[in-house]
Amino acid sequence: MADMKMPRHAMPAQDPEVRSHNFNEVALGYTKEMAMEEATRCLGCPKMPCKNGCPVQINIPDFVAKVAEGDFEGAYEVIHRTSSLPAVCGRVCPQESQCEKYCVRGVKGEPVAIGRMERFVADWHNAHAKEASAKPVSNGHKVAIIGSGPAGLTCAGDLAKLGYQVTIFEALHKAGGVLVYGIPEFRLPKAIVQKEVDGLKALGVEICTNTVIGKTITIDELMGEKGFEAVFIGSGAGLPKFMNIPGENLQGVYSANEFLTRINLMKAYREGSDTPIKHSLKVAVVGGGNVAMDAARCAKRLGADVSIIYRRSEKELPARAEEVEHAKEEGIIFRTLTNPVAILGYNNPDDRRDPKNGSVCGIRCIKMELGEPDEKGRRRPIEVKDSEFDMEMDCVIMALGTNPNPLIKNTTKGLDVNNHGGIIVNEDALTSREGVYAGGDAVTGAATVILAMGAGKQAAASIDEYLKNK
């Protein structure tokens, strides 16, 4: 019989005062007892509304039932049938807007903590598994995957299990894509990502790093002289957006991509790092999404006083509620209904307070108010007349979203893209080029890890169907 307690088990976490000074994982994870008790809250609904909210279609009631029984390896096997990255998803997926959103227990209380249990199960498996997955028998077909982020890793894993000879081409020196360069260590330890990558290698997946498709080699060459029969493009969206306001070229202005890559991938927070960042005293992060929260919390851990500047109200913040809560607990200031109009520095004739040529010394903002809803249903921010004011800052991080890099499109014949540079695909993830598939942020623009994984799964199924019938 289900445990009908309304609140779910809280996630143990580091104390905010402690964690705001280190890069260790914030959430500490459920104990075995917590996971089993939480699992008993599940009603085991026959229609499985939670599964319908999962982009990779995990049989959630089945895995939760096994957790309740203490069969953690059995629970892992259920998850792993459809998800290649359970330890990752259990940490960074927005379950509150997906599987948990449809949980019946959430109607009158809190939904079952599906994500927290998924994390527990994956961590338990990684701690206790003794043997790597057996390498499947090859079916003789070669497939190339561009990008080793969540879309690419998922597509590669699904195809490798079917016997395909899969090679992943990654532009950076380490596999993992946004999982290693974008998401901070305190939210997703890189050892966990490496564990998932090692699991793919055990299946026979080859990973070629330092390979920029469009520069090092083109898709035409992959499908020509290299003999790949199909290609999946999962190259993400790494082209940062800026506001095009005065002062964005000053020293001390970063895109969130650059700032997080230096910290997460290059370990710039360590003494003597080869890729340092400026250790600032006052940092402004412009934006309100998860990337803005990540950048702000990283800057806080480097010792800065941090303000998040967002042009709408707190109610409209697109970041996960949990990330906003953690940021507030760590002392980050939220300056909502505020928008920058200029970044101030020595080179800006309006402000000459900073003696260092070309460095940031402040940010000029204007107050905003919310008007009528836009085409997406969000109320439009409108400038309040004569409300400009200045704040002293020595670093500004622009976290305004990203678009796909045009390099692949510009070097691939017959590849159609939309006005934002996203690759155009049909419902089977097929592009305008035969044998070339795409998914994740390269198609949609910046989105979530789990949606990219769902796109990778769809592409893998379509590639399998294509090559079987070729």
C-alpha cells in the first residue's frame, strides 16, 4: 500500500555558507533508506502519466517499484533500457516540468521525487557494478556522430547496442560536450560524465577529440572517403548571444559560454591554471536561465559579490526553481525588472573612473515594467522612462542564450537551416541531406539535456531503420 504522506523526502545538501566557497557537489543524494521510503509514495498508476512526461520514455512506475523492494540493480536495468545517462539526468533534468509535473501525488501534495531516485539508482549501480557491458557483435555498418554532448552520447549508445561501428567526433579535447564545459562541478561532477563516456567505449564506440567538423574534416569527406553510411549532427548551440550595447568589448566582459568553459573544462578556479579568468570583486550576470544561475554561482565561489540582472520579474525567471533557491541561499542578489543599457569602462566617454585602460568599472541599467503578453504568452518588459542608474562592477557575464555555430552548415552541401541557424529536420530527425540526421541544440537552439537525449534516441532509431533498408 502506498505511503500517503504529502511531502516528499528532502534532499540532503551542503550548508550554503560552506558550499558557496567550494566546487564540491551541492546535493548529497538520498540514502538507501530514503530512496526506499520515497518509492513507497508512488501509486503505480496503470496509465503512467509520469512516463508520458519523460522525453526518453523511462518506465518510471516499474523502476520505482523495484527501488521500494530494494532491488536497485533491477531498477537501474529498467532505466538503462531507454536512458543512456541516468546519473546525469538524475542531477540536471528539470523533472518538475516533465515526469514529476504529471505525477498524481502532486495534485494535493508534492510529486514523487523521481529524479532523486533516478540519481540514487544510477549512483548505486556505478558504485557496485563489477563488469562493463559486453561489446555487441558488429553488424558491419559505420555511423559518424558529430558532438559528444547528451544528444551525441545517447545516439551513439543506442546505435552501439545494435552493433553499429560508431565514431564520435568532438571539437574539444575532452568528451562530454555541455556536460563537461557548461554545467559546473557542484551540479554535475565530471567523474560521473567520464563514467558514462567509459561505458560507451566499452560498447566499442570510438571517440576522436580535437576534431572540428568543417575545419579538420567535413561531412562530405566523412560520407565519402571515410566510408560512413550515416551521420548524426549533435554539435549543440555554442554561439553566444550579446546585447550589442556600448562597452561589450571591454576587458572583463565574458559570454557565459567562455566563463563556464574556462572554469568547468579548464579548471580556471585552480591556482596556476593555464586558462585563468579575472578574479573579480563585483560581478553582474545578465540573464535569468539555468546558465545564468551556473555562472553566478561559479563567480560566487571565486569570491565575488554577485548580482543577477534580469529584465522581467522573479515570477518569469526561466531557471529551475531549485537553482534559483540555491543561488539565493548562497547570497547571490537578484535585481529583477532591470536591464543593462551600457557597460562602463575607461574607453566609454560617459565614465572614466577606472585607471586601467579598457577594463570594466560599472554597468548602466534601466528599470523595467511588464506590459502586455508577447507571442509566447510572457508579458513584455518595457523601459521605465528616466530610470537609468549605475552600479560599480568589475566583471559582466552575458548569459542570454546561444545559437548553433554556422560552421557545419557553411561546409556541408545541401544542408538547410532556419533563420536562427538551427538545422531543419523532419519528424524522423532527417535533414535535407540523405543519410544525415540531426538533433538537440543544433536543431532547437539551447534547450535541456533530456530533450537533447530524446532527439538522440529518435535519430538512432531512424538511422537504424534507414541502414537496414538501404
